[in-house]
Amino acid sequence: MAGEQVIEGQAIELSPVASTSSTHRDRDRDRKLKGAGMGRDDKHIYEVRGESPPDDPEHQFQGKYINAAEDATAVLPDSADDSPYPEVRAVVPPTDDPTLPVNTFRAWFLGIIAVVIGAGVNQFFSMRYPSVTITSLVVQLLAYPLGNALAHILPLVTFDLGPNLGGRWTLNPDRKFNIKEHTLVTIMSNISYTAAWATDIIQAQVAFYNQPAPYGYQILLVLTCQLFGLGVAGLVSDVLVKPASMVWPSTLANVALFQTLHDRSNTIANGWRITRFKYFLIVFAASFVWYWFPGYLFTALSYFTWICWAAPNNVVVNQLFGQVQGLGFFPVTFDWSQIAYNLSPILYPFNAQVNTILGWFIFFAVLPPILYYTNTFQSAYLPMSSATVYDNTGAEYDATRIMRNGAFAQDLYEAYSPPFLPVTYAIAYSTGFAVLAAAPVYVYLNYGSLIWGALRGRGGLDVHARLMERYRSVPKWWYAVILLAVYGATIGTMEGYAIGWPVWAITLALGMVVFFVLPIGVVYAITNQNTNQMTVLGQIISGYSLPGRPIVALTFKFYAYTGISQAVSFSQDMKLGMYMKLPKITVFWAQLVACVVGALVQVGILIFMLENVEGICTLDQADGFTCPQGRTNYAASVIWGAVGPQRLYSPGKIYSGLMHMFWIGALAPLITWLLLKKFPTNRILKNLNWVVIFGGTGNYPPATGVNYTSWFVVGAFFNYYLKRRRSAWWQKYAYVTSAALDAGLAIAGIVIFFALGYSGVGGLEWWGNSVWQETADARGTAWLRMPEKGYFGPDMWK
């Protein structure tokens, strides 16, 4: 088949290049492989061994004959010639071609253009409802044809910039856009495509508190908030990036797509002969076409709650089986965006999925009905599940009614209402408390020796880490300078612009980032579960220690949250660079430049919109620019910074009992660890991860049960059944399937939004789009009726 490389009659085994001293062996390999129709143009270095292939061709994978049933589950030692972990072995070749150019004009041009367009568009639409987001997966797809176009257009020129600036810099080295350049563009877009949370602080100040925000303040606020994580990530990279056990599963979908686009080699997998590239195109096209049905034409396929359709006014049925504000007990949906709401289930290790679904069952299947139908927390007067804060009439809490001249007014608060949380929202806060206590205990007990060894430079190196030894490391002092510079600039910004955030509190918030980055990062790298609950802890600490300062409450929580979020994002992309064998210095500059450029673009768009869009951030804004995130965080700043946690969580207050989850969270992993010492072969204890049990459902609410049950069913099918029963197929196609489904969904969502939503065409009006909306679930009907006095809860509050 044209473009494929199926090698017959020889066993071809992937073999890593151990060091730069193996140059002569590399040349010998090339000479041998050219005789077999292969060479350096294939982007991999192979070693031909004079072995006879096994009789069963289905055990071939990526040019290597393997025992499929064993290889997909076996964990190898670090000293092996391939990754210890089957998920990595499935898509990441244990090879490198250091001759491939990376620091090219075409790569940097595409990367910076992608950052400017993506960051700008995402910031623009983040202030609108409904919105759309351009993901880095879209860039990964578009960069391939654009990069190849530039390779054919630009002249062939190379410059030498010296070792500190990445070495040789090439305008256009050849006529082929290679896989490393492609990775560089994707890394630059990855770090800059999420809207900077600091922009929500600015929206709250300018649009809701009517406070001035000078340009210099806005720029420094966003830059410092975004860059602190880079310094932290670099300093802990020996722990979060270098060890083989830090897999970072979500990067494997990127790697699978890179290999699919750039590598046309093919093998037979459980009888399947189709190339991964053709398979990707088929699944991508099917995903794109299919999403038009649940996404626009027949939205009931997304909210497939036929039980609720049959009993639309039965409140209990709708609360248990509904998928809008119910618990979503019916695990069926035909919408990949619902299944992959918490990221693609194919990317999660099966043990992480089991721990997650166990956490969902305990905290969001069993506990909510018990608390709700006993009217604990006065919750039965509210929807069963919602991420909205309510007042005592069941309406959304109006934070403006307790503010006077931008400050909290006790008399207005007493005349209005205390805030009330739906039962799942209250539980979500409690599991957040548990995660914050469980993560350090779990990680330092179970991975303390790995962390200590890595920090001392005594950790083992797998094949990918050994291959990266040929590339110069980024000096740690570079990252230390960034960290200290951001720390100083943050203090200067807050003091210079009189925000009221004292130095000790700034130090505490950034110190929390340093303390929690390893517990959160290690769990994320191993399980693909992001348990970053710094918003919870930041709100609690700032609310108790700095009461009556809503802007400080926002800055405290977002510096803590964004510091962790950016640190793990930078670490994740460093691992992607390691898998794809990008020079470390080049990755450093790409991340730094992309972060700075993206932040400046977002600030520029924000300033322009706040000053030029009429009625910006008002609910009746003509074009829908209501600032939904800014409005939500404004309300949060009032509740946590003005009302304060002392009125909600202090002893004797309505939600005080939830604070027990702090000690429960710390104790659970400790008890499990002690039991494991006594019963070291117990499989349940070995796979029990309390951080994931508490934190794996971190998107709940607004996520509902269907986002976890359907996610688990699909994940178990791929990563338990197929991985064991169709091992070769799983290795060849599983991550390609994930990438294709996500890519088709992303492109279809963008087309639908711009072609039909943003243009004003609107949705189709028929039974298939309305049946699920005409239910008690969609209406958010509460179980208990409002008392005759017109409100629920206490008659007086302080």
C-alpha cells in the first residue's frame, strides 16, 4: 500500500541510542536499513537483528515483534530498551534522531502566530455567553499542513545563535516539516490557550466593583500570575518530568497524533491492517459528522434521559436520573463531549478510573440523596445538583444586594439572605478539603523515596531520560531567577497599586504553590487526575485571615490556583518534549515566550473590550458579552471575601460539619499505608488512592453522574477489556481513537458555533431538541415547596 512500510522476512526491533558516542553505530544502522528501504528519513533509528519473525503476524507493532498479551500489561525495569510502562510503549518510540532541526523559523513563526490568534480568540469569547474555545488540539492538526506549506515556500537558510539561545536556528532547513518542529508549535499553544484567571480579577474590579485598574497593574498582574508556575516547574522537573513513573497520560494522545501524521509505518494488529493515519481520518470524520446530531440537530441524544421524558414532572425521578441538575444515574449518552467532559476516558489508567468511580459512588451517588431528602443544609429547597449559590428564596444569590460603595454592608446582609449551597456543591467543597489533606500525606508516604532520590539526582533513568542526556539541561538558576523575580514583582504590584494584599499573605499564597506542587503534580502525572483545589484553600485562608477584602480574596486564590495549574501544565509539556526528544533549552524558551506573549495578548484584548464594548459585563449586553466567568468570580469574592467563611464554616454555622473532611482526608491514606505494610500483597490496598477517590470528581458540579458513569464504561472497555483481550489493537489504535474523537468534536463545535450560533441562526425547534428541556430536571425543580412565609431557613442571621 502506498506510503506504508510493512517489513517482512526480518524482525525489526526498536533500539535506543544510548549516547552521542554511538554515532558510528548509527551510521551502520542507516546503511543496513537503507537496504531494507528505510533510513533517517523515517525519523526513527532501528536495529536489524537476524531473527526469524514469529508465525503470528498479529503480534507486530510499530516494526517490533512483540508478545502482545504480555507487553500491554507488563511493567519493565528502567534499564530496559523501551519504556517501563505499556501506555508509553504503545505510542512513544524509544528512539531519537538528533539531526532533526527544531529551532527553525517556520516552527517559531507558526508557534507565535498560533499563540496570538488562539489566546486572543479564547480571551475574546471567554467574556461571552455562549462561548467557544479553540484548543491546542486544533492547532496540532492545523500546524501540520501549514508547516509543510512553509517548508515548500521558504528559502533554505541556517544561523548559529549560540548555546544559550538554542544553538542553530534555521529559517528553512529542508522541504519537510518534521515531528519535532510540530511538537514545538503544539507546546507553545498548550501553555497559552487557557484564559488567564487573573483577567477575572480585573473584570471584577473594573466591571463590578467600579475600581480603577491601570494598564501597568493589569499587565503585571497577569504576567506574574502566569509565570510563577514556570519557575516552580523547572525547579521540580527532576521529580515531575524525568522519572519514568511520571507518565502524564494526556500527553500520549498528542504523541499518538504526531506519530499518526508523521510516521506511515504499518503493522497488523489483531487482524487490522489499516494504517493509523487512515484510521485517524475515518474516526475524525465520523466524530465530526456525528457531533452535529447531539450538538445541534438532535440534542436529546446528549441528554438521553428517557426515564425523565416519561415522567417529566416527577421530581424524585428527575433528580436521580436527570443529567442537567440531577444525579445522572442513567449512564447512557450518545455525545462524546459528555463522555469526555472530564477529558477522554481512554487516557486514564484503569486503576485511576476505578478510584474515581468509587469516589463518585460514595460522595455523589449515595451521600447526596441521604443529605438532600433529610433537608440537611436546607438543601431540599434547592436543585439537587448545581454550581450556583442561592439565597433563601431559591433565587441565585445577588451579591450586589449586600454591597455598599464597593464594601460589604452588614445591615444589607441582614436584610437580604445568607448564602446557601446545593447539596452536591457543599459536598464538593468537603471533598476539596479532604484532597488538600490527603494529597501531601499520600504522596510523601508512597513516593517520598522517589522524590528524595530524584531531588538528589539518584533516581533511575528509563530509555527516554537516557536519550535526553545528549541535550543540554536548563540551568536550575534560570528557573530560580524567574521564581524570585515574579515573587518580587508580585509584592511590588500589590504594594504599588495599593490592593491591600500584605507581603506575608503573598508569601503564604506562593508558598502554598511550592508546598502543594509535588502532591498535586505527582498524582496528576500518574493518574491523569487534576486534584488542584487551591481555590478552596485560598478562599478559606484569605476569608479568615483577611476578612472584608473581596479583591484580596480573588487574588489570593488565583495566585495559589494558577501557580499550581501553570506548574503542572509546564511540567506536562516538558514531558511531551521529553517523549518527542526536543532539546531542553528550546523547550524552555518556547514555554517562556509563549507564556509572555499569550499573557500580553489576553491583557490587550481585555483592556480593549472593557473600554470599547458598550454595556460590557451587563446581563442585557446586546452581543452576549456578559462576562460569565468574571461575574461568577465577583460573586465568589463577595461570598468568601465579604460574607466570609466564618459565617458559613465556623463552629455552629450551617456548613461547619464539612470541616471534618480535613482530618478524614489526612487519616485515610495513612491508615491505608499502615495496612499495606502489614498486608503488602493485598491488591485492593495497593491500588487504593484516596487522593483520586476524594478529588477525581473535582468537576462535580456542574458535571453530573453521567459524565462519570459513561466515562467509566468507555474507559473500562478500552483500558481493561481491549488492553487485555486485544492487546495489539489497543497499542496501535487506542490513543489514536482518543485523539480523533477529540479532534472531530473540537472542529465540529467551532463550526457549529460560528456558522449557526454566533451568526444568529439559532437552534432547531422540534421534539428532539425540546423533550429533555421540558422536565423537572432541566427546570431545576426543588423537592420541597417554598414555605408560606416566602423564604426558608432562619428568620435572623448575622
